[in-house]
Amino acid sequence: MTTEIPMQESAQNPSGTEKGPKRFLKEVFLRVSSILRKVYETCIAFPAGKKAVTEAVLPAVLIIVFIGTVILQTQATGRTSALYSFNAAGALNAAEKEASAAVGNSANGVFAQAAETLEKKVEEKTGSLRRKYMDILDRGEGDSFIPETEVKRRFWKELRAQRKKELSEDPYLLLVNKWHYLPEDYETEPVTLPNGQMIGSECYEPLMDMLEDCREAGGVPIVCSGYRPHDKQVYLFGEQINRWIYSGYGQDDAEDLASTAVAVPGTSEHELGLAADIYSSENMSLDESQIYSFTQQWLMENCWRYGFILRYPKDKSDITGIIFEPWHYRYVGVKHARKIHKAGICLEEYLDQTDHTEREKDLAAEEQQ
């Protein structure tokens, strides 16, 4: 608290008369210094508000300086009584309060403005970082990316978990493979294709459009397998096991080998109704020779435009658990198919589900129960 200057001092006392103006002058200097220090500290705290603080305080500072000038003139002329009738002490106190209030108000205003600016910058930075991280995840690089700071790592972890949750709620992105079984309550409404095969009603029209456009381009696509009931998948898997057994393998090895070519019942996308095996009528062999047909080349290049992806790409078997199948197409919707095709990745990579270690532990635990 600033000490109030006494309003009266004996004008008859030569000693008091001589000391009064000097004391006022000193008080002016101290108060101006105090106010300027507040201004300086405020400007240091809020660099963006230097101009606003300075403009708000300047009038009050000028008043104090004016009073100081009056004091000097009074001291020079010896008109002490005139100085006190001017009530310099009261004016000085009022001017200081005005200056202090100006500094406080300006600081509050600058602080609010700075907070708003900071919030906008944080939002911009967060938005930019979010887009960067989402792009990394859309490229299937979630497992290999590590942010450089702890704060960014926490943000990355939260964003990654949020994205996984959102994608898991999209019915077209339901992941079914040897590590993720078809939900027991899953249902689809298959419809019959012109050749007698079946497909889920959700992707019937996109599939028909893709086949028609492929034919117009010169291809000869044929859907040789679409939706499969669970019982049929059990039959096909058992048939594949028997082939390996006949080749001399034991039961366990035969099952492992069979699962690389035919999905274990409950892990087949054909049970979803969202997958179709398509070959060229010029080559009805379901093997890698399909890639040399115009039909397959057209489908692999354009399927994303209709919401389909080549589900089991080359060099992704360790991630998908299935051999390269240049005939198996899966419907995921145009939005996601575009990103997957552009990045040249498989569905597991896009869904950030490439680390099967924890899932294998969970499955092993379930089998023991």
C-alpha cells in the first residue's frame, strides 16, 4: 500500500518549506518508477500487449510528470502555499491509482487476448498434429511410428485408440481373420447374383457396377464364389485338410497348411457376405496366374472406385494369415477403399491391427478355459 502524502505542511517553517517540494519530487519519482516497473513487468509477461498497456498507462504517467513539473516550479519560485492550495498530494495519489488501475485493466485485457490467441494456436497445432498422425495411421504405419516427445506420445496413443474404436464401429470394416472370429450374432442378408452365386445385399449394387464396367473395358469377370454359409465353410476347410493329409502330412500340420489357403470356419470373409472371388473366364485357375489376365489387372487397378479392395495382396501373408490371392475382393466402402489402395496396404494395416501377439495370447487363454 502506498503511503498517502500529508495534505498540509507549515508554510511558515522555512525548514518545512524547503523540504516540502523536495519530498514531493522524490515521491513523484518513486511513484512513476513503480508504475513504469509494473508496465515493464506486464509487457514482459504479455509481449503481444505492449502497445495496449503503454497506451492505457501513458495519460496517468503524464499527469504525474506534470505534477512533478509544478513542484519544481514551485520550489524555484518559493510559492509553497500555491502548491498546497493546488492539492498536489491528492492529485498525485489519484494519478497513481489511475495509472495502477490502467495497468491492471490492460493486463487483464491482454491476458484474455493472449489466452484466446494461445487457445487458437493450440487448436491449430493440435489439428495439424492430428492430421499428420491420422495420415500415418491411414498409411498403415502405426506400429513403426514413435513420436519424439512424451506429450506427443500421449496424444498419439489417445488418437490411435480413438481411431481404432471408430473404425471398429463401421460394419463394412469388420475384421475377420485367423485372429479375429466372426461375431456369433453376426447376420447378413445375401442376395442371388445372375450366375447363382450369392453376395451380401450391402454390396450387391457396387459389385454389379464394377463387373459391368469391367466388361465394358474388355474384361470377362466371373464371380465364382461369394457368400458362404458357415456349414459350407466347414466343408471346404475339411476338404483342404484332407488334401494335405493325402500328401503325407499329419493332422496338425495339415490344418495349419489348410488355413493358409482356406479360412478356418468362423474366420472367413465369405461368411460376412462382403467378399467375392472373381476370376477371368479366360483363366479359371485360382492361382497367381490370374494377375496376367486383363480382367484381374483392371479389377486390381479400379476396384477401389466401387468400394472394394484386393483383400490378400502379395507380400502381406504374414499379416493377413492368407496366401496371395489375386482374385479375392472385399467390400469396405469407397472412402476406406481409396485410402487402402493409395497406400498399397492390407486391411489389417489400415485398421492398425498388425500385431497379433496379444491376440494370440488371448486365443490361447480362451482355448485353455
